[in-house]
Amino acid sequence: MTSLTLFDTPALKGATTEASSPAGGVYTASAVADALAAFRSAPRKSLAYGLGVDSTALLLAILDDPVSFGIAEDFSDFSVVTALTGFEFPDTIAAVQDHVLPRLRAKGVRYAQVARAGHLEEAGVQVLSDTTTPGRVFSRGQWTLMDEMEANGTVPQYSGGHRCSIKFKGFPIDSFQRSQAGGQTVGKLFGYNADEFRRAAEANKHQARRDKKAGARTFALDYPLIRLGWDREAVQGYVQERTGVAMAKSYCPVCPFSGVCSPQPDHLKRLRKYPDLAARVLRLEYVSMALNDNSSLYKDDTLFRRVTADQNTDALGQFGARLDEEDWAVYRVQRAYTAGRRPECHTAHGDRCAKPGCRDSGIKGTVYRSVKTVRTGSRAEASAFLRNAAVALNRRVEHSTAHGLGVDRVRTHTRPDSKTYGTVEDFYVTAPAGVQDKARDSFATVWSGMTGGQ
Ligand code: SF4
Ligand SMILES: [Zn+2]
């Protein structure tokens, strides 16, 4: 195991030169030294504790030898903060309760558990616990990632990076830390391991943008495991040696980044252990794909197919039972796919331009969605209603097989193809109930402009 002489050896394994850094030069020796100096001089230091094996390794190492990490020996300048997304594997929570909380209590380290308080940032942050004697890890706050996904009928977005993480982890943790810092820079530790350069690089870029906007250094970030060169294997070995348990990575069972947050075989194994959680995610994926064929959990694959291939009959059985027992809805889904602006329009007309001539039907613009529940009832009742609607509208019932269980829809507007923009779609579909009626801002205006009010 690498010895903990962090400040004597600022640039470590695989991170010594700009050219060799997979993160694109973020970990040059001088950049690491600067970051360390900023971190050390911050009056308050805080670990963003994700409950998984990586940040547990870092926390255990800090508890043993805080001074090596630039933290006061009595932990008076240090705190640990966890953001609860509200959807954790129970074995993660149990391992932290059994093996980490007693150590925090013994050392009197301040531990806060926070969560996003609502859909909008204005709702703020809920502090579920903030104490030096933590007794339990909360499983959820008042608003969770799954609450949001189920209300929207969508899975976490694969494209555009870890937006769900920024929203449900980054926002509550940053807000809490800032609120405690009285306007001073917060030294912030992340438990990314040495295989996770890219995550650190992304976090640094994001932080640089925020500091620029704020006109001050709000957080000084440090990634000791990367500097120490502790990769996944080293981290797992260290935690097992210290606690006697093989702790897993912490991530939401609904995570679309299967290769990043957990290698797929491990994830499927965990879903076999927790078939009820798998069934909840399978249900969400089904609803999401009912509203949009392309909205599977993974970029080019469905969780349903993977769980089926894995012969996880418990999860599939519970998923099937949920579908049979729950209320269903007939939803009306409308989408307006506006055409995007030509590149020359951006150059000539700046951030905004409403000239129709500047749009190109081959370029994707903004997509405006409206979802409304038209009817609820049993699965059979919803299906019968859809069939009656098809007859009344003189349309056929389309059966999509994008999801292995199939989805039935009745379309009243069909796009000519998926690559032509300035087009709309409008359909009725059956799926489990619970998606909230919602339309994107300006939906009505855009829709009526594109359809002549139909
Ligand atoms: S673990 Fe995955 S789903 Fe959960 S917040 Fe992070 S990126 Fe999103
Ligand atoms: Zn223009």
C-alpha cells in the first residue's frame, strides 16, 4: 500500500506530466501543487462522501492520519457530507452504518446528510442530519431522483454527462458546504480513484466555470486517491483489510452509466440480490419507452433485455406483477421537434434569432413535449380504451417492439422520419399510471405555430 505522504509527493502514479495524463493535462505537477496549496489554505475542509468503496477508503485513511491530508489533527476544520439521491442499494447503507459511522462517532467527526428538497432549486436543501454522533444513514430525503424520474416518465439522461448527479448530489452538497463557509473557500475532497481521471477533470472544468462566474474561488478541489495512485483494486483491498467487508461502489440502481458506475456483471449480480429494486427500474424504463421508443435506460440497449438475458426471473416476475397490479393510464403525448439554426445564423445573429429562414429542417432544434393523462384504470381497461379510441379516430393500433414487452400506440400525427425537424408527433399510448401532466414552457405556442392549432 502506498504510504500517505501526500504533500511531499504532489504528483503521483500516471499523473506526472501533461502529455501522459488521460485527463488532458489537468494533473500536471504544477497544477497539483497549486490545487494542494489552495486546498490546504482553505479554513474549512469537507469530504463529499458518496457511501461507496472509493470515498470510504479515503475517509478511513483520513480518520487514521488527518494531518497527511492537510486536515487538523482534532478534525476541527473538517466535515463529511453525503447527498442522498434516495435510491441506494441497502447493502451500501448497511456497510456504512456498521463500519464507518462508529469510526466517525469515535473521532467526533461532523457528518451531515443532505438532500435536494424539491424539483426546483428554489426549494433548497433538506438537512436530514448534521452531527458528530451519527447513528444511521438515511435512505432518502423528501424529494428523490426516482420521484422525479417517475413523475416525468423518463430515465436519467445518458447524453450531456452526469446531470442527475449534479442535480441530486452536487447541488445539495455544494449548497450545504457554501452555507457553512461564510463566504470563504471550501476545501473539498473527492474519493475518485486513480482510474477516474476523467471524472476529476470534468469536476475541475465545472469548478473553473463556477469560479469564473462567481469571480472568486468557491471550492478548492483535491483528489487524494488519484494523487496516491490508488486504483479500484487498491481501494477495494484497503477497505476490505480495514473493515473486513468487500464494499461495493455506490450508485443508483437506475444509473444509465453502467460501465462507469458499476461494471455490468457486478450490476446484474446486485440486481439479482435486490429484485424489487430491479423491478422498480424495469417499470420506469417501460414507462419511459412507452412515451418514447428511444428512451431506454442504456444508450443502445434496454435493462429489460439485459435482465432477461441474465435470467433474473425474480426481478422479471416482480416487474410483471407490478404491471398487472398497478393502475394504468392512457397518455396523450405530443412532441414538437423544431428545426435548428444554421451555423451562419449563430455567427450573424448571436444567441437568439427567430427568423424562419435561418432554420434548417436537417438540424435538430429544441424538442417541446407535452404529456397528459387522458384516462386511468386497470391494464385491461386502459387497453380497451385505446382500442376504442383507434376506432373512433379511424386509426390503427401500432405495436412497437422497441421494448421487449411491446407498447401499443394510436397516432394522430406521425413524423415523416426521425431526422426531419420542424415536424410534430401526437399519439395515445397505454402505460402504468403516475406520470404527471406536464408541458414544456412555450409548448402551446410552438405547437400551434407548427400545426395551425390542431
Ligand atoms: S449514480 Fe448514476 S443515476 Fe445516480 S446520480 Fe450518479 S450518475 Fe445519476
Ligand atoms: Zn438568424
